[in-house]
Amino acid sequence: MDIHEKVVMHNQWNVREEILLATHRWPLILLFILVGSLIGLIISCLLPHYYRAETNLHVSYNADAIFRNPDDYKNWNMEQLNVIVLSDNTLRNTLERLAAADPYWGDITTEQLTPRLQVHWRSVGIWRLVAEDHQPDRAEALAQAWKAAVLEEITIALENARLAQQYNDQFFATARAKVDASLRASTLSEAATALSGWRQSTAQSDPDQVLDNTNRWRLLSLVAQVADSNEAGQLLMNQMPAEGDSIAMYHTWVDNALVYIDTELPIVEKHLADLAPQAEMYYVKWGEKNHIAYGLSMYLTVEDVEQVKPVAKAVRLDSIAALVGGCLGLIVWCFIWLMRPAIKENR
């Protein structure tokens, strides 16, 4: 084996040997970790601490409401409620309340305020509103003002949700009325066409001829479809000739029925024309209120479950800082250990 082969074999990196060498130097590894943890702890002590104040809200949902997918609808309402809690309107309202008592908040923007706020929730039940600041009194004021702003925004949203539901009900009632009026107009028009056709087809018939039962029942069916339950409709049905009466008597009855249709059809058509803009108006108002309500359901309830002032507590991250410092110390040792062959070669 020549000198070149020996050098190549000497420079080959063996993972197993490196691990064995490293484990035999565990005191040095531990030293790096301890030094890193100590440095992280010192930095944590030097950095300014912050304080956290927490307040709670209770969220409930009427599970008796009938929806196609009640769980999905409830979860979607929870997501929308979370949007309201952290919305720009809520944050601006919060800053206005704070600035009225402390000029410090006058220079704070909603973008700067957002990182100081956290909302914790799973579903219905207790929602935790957590506010953070470097001063305890400001953390408490922030939590209190935020909760007040949230309750105000949610109250407005739920009131508009109630109005949106009313407009929604009115829209569907108007839509059903439109369908009924359209069917009524179609029935009247078709009956008028059929009755006029029969009247013309029998105009040259013997007026004293007895009307057969087939045509009699056909005429009865047509008139019964258009005769409403009002007084005029009932009078028309009572005027129907008896079985065995002449065609002339049925002509008179059909003429009365056509007059009845000609009188009611314009009324129905005008009612149908009036319903169209009403339905459009209800739909537009529903959209406006539903937008303001963030799509929330009127079956949602949000209440303040505590009247006591939130108390700020100091949040210390010494343990996390020590853990991060120890991990960084370990990483530094690994880097130095891996660079060891290159350092020896340069020497």
C-alpha cells in the first residue's frame, strides 16, 4: 500500500467511529449545553418581561334549531365569531376606548395591536380573551376594553342577524306567494281558453239539446278550478245547471264563468307584478343585514360571564430560553465537531 492510499484511508469519514468518539466526549457536550442554557437564561433575565391579562366570554348555540347540517353550520358560526373578535372594527373600537383614558394608545395601530391579543376556544362554551403588554396596568386595560368592544360588535351583529332572518322569512313567503299567483294566473288563462273553445264549438248546436254528462263534468271541472272560495266564486258554483238541462243554460253559465275569469285575472296579474319588487327588496335587505351580521345565526348567544376586573400576571420564559440556549449550544458543538477534520487538514 503506497503513501497516497494510506492518506486516502486516513481521510475517509466513518460515521460509526465519529459517534463512538463523540459519546466518549460527553462531558464536553454537556458543557456546551450548560453554557448555552446559561447564556439563554441570562438573555431572558435581561430582556423586558411582559404581562398577560385574561377575561372570558360564554358562547352558546341553540341546538334545537333545524338545519341540514347543524354541526357544520354551528362550526361555521364559531369561525365567524372568531372573525368578529379579531376584526378591524373591533380593534378600532378597542383602541378608541383605550385612547380615551390613556394617550399612549393614540399612536398604536390595529396592526400593532393584533400581536398583543389572543383568543382561545374549542367550540361553544368559554372563550378566553388574552391580552399582553409590557406593563401590567395596560394589559388589564387592554383586556377589559377588548372584551367591551367584542360584546358591542357581537350585539350589533346578532341584532342584524335577527333582522336578516326576518327578511329571509319575508322573502321566502313572498316567493311562495309569487308561485301561487303564477299558478293561479296560469289556471285562469287555461280555463278561459278551454271554456271559450267549448263555447265556440257548441255555438251552432241546438240550444234545447240536453248536454251529455261527459261535457257536463268537463265544464264542472274547469269552473271548479277557477272558482275561488270567495262569495263570487261560490255564487258561480251554485249557478251551475242541473243534470239534464239544455245547452243554452250551460252557455249562460259558461259566459258567467268567463266574466268571472276576466274580472279576476287582471287582479291576479297585478298582484304577481307587485310581488316581484317586494321579493327583490326583501332579498337586498337580507343581504345587507346578513353582511353586517357576518353571517351569524340569530340562535347564537354571547354573554359576559364575569364582572370582575382582569388581573395581569407576569409571563416568564426563563425555562424556554434555557431550553433554546441548550439546543443552540448543542448545535454549536456539532458544528465544531464536524469541522474538526477540515481544521486538522488546514494545519
